Amino acid sequence: MTRKDIIDTEVRTPAENARAFLATLCVSFTIMMVVCMALGTIFAGEESKQGIMYCWSLLGACVCTAALQFVFFTPTVIKRMAYPLRLFLFGICLYAVLAVLAVVMRWFPADMAGAWVSFTISYLVALAVATAAYAAKHRREERTLNEKLNEYRRNNS
């Protein structure tokens, strides 16, 4: 006989299985890339070093992005701030970090205005898409929580 009040950790929905698979894939890939980049940094020839350093710079950009997300989108560092201001400050700081990395790591010719325009437009489009996706997800979760709260209130009043 199966008890309904106990959560069965062995039973997962297909979506939970997919998320777990993707999380494992991302962690495994990151670990393997860091190990390979470290070994490449030590043992690779000079012609390969530029590509390896490019990979290190991308990892640095990801670490900085995660740190900035922690600072601006959790209440751990900044307790009270309007979301639009958080997003604006995050966007400015991330752009500054990426611009410095772009110059230092030579992601593109830094002396070409067209390259900077392309970089800036690409950054703004990516930021807008990510913001829109997060806002849609947040609205969907908020709607679901409100529906469940209303159902709870109806059943317990």
C-alpha cells in the first residue's frame, strides 16, 4: 500500500528528469572544460594558447555574471531596491565587465567603432531577451501561486 502523505523521491516527472539531466550535463561539462583548459594552459603549444585563454575569459565572464546576479537579484547584498533599478545597475556592471574582458582578451578589434556597436547591440538584445524570459516565467509562477492560494482560502474558510 502506498501512502499519499509521503513524498517519494524515486518518482520524478519527465520535466524533473530533464532538469536533473541538464544540470548534471552542465556541471560535468564545466568540470571537464576547466580540467582540459588547465592541462592545455600547461602543455599546449603557443598556437593553441590563444584559444585556451579565450575559454578562460568566457569562464571568467560566467563567474562575474553569476556574482553580479547574486549581488543584484538576491536580498543578500542589497535588501531593498526596485527591480528596474536592480536590472539597470546589473546591466551596466555586466557590460563594464564584458567590455574590459573584450579589450583585454581581444574578443574583437577594440579600435573599430563598428565592432563596439555590434557588441553593444548584441549585449542589449541578449539582456532584453533574458529579461523578457525571466519576466514571463515570474508571471507564470505568480499566477500559479495565486491560484493555489485562492484554492487554499476557499477550502479553509
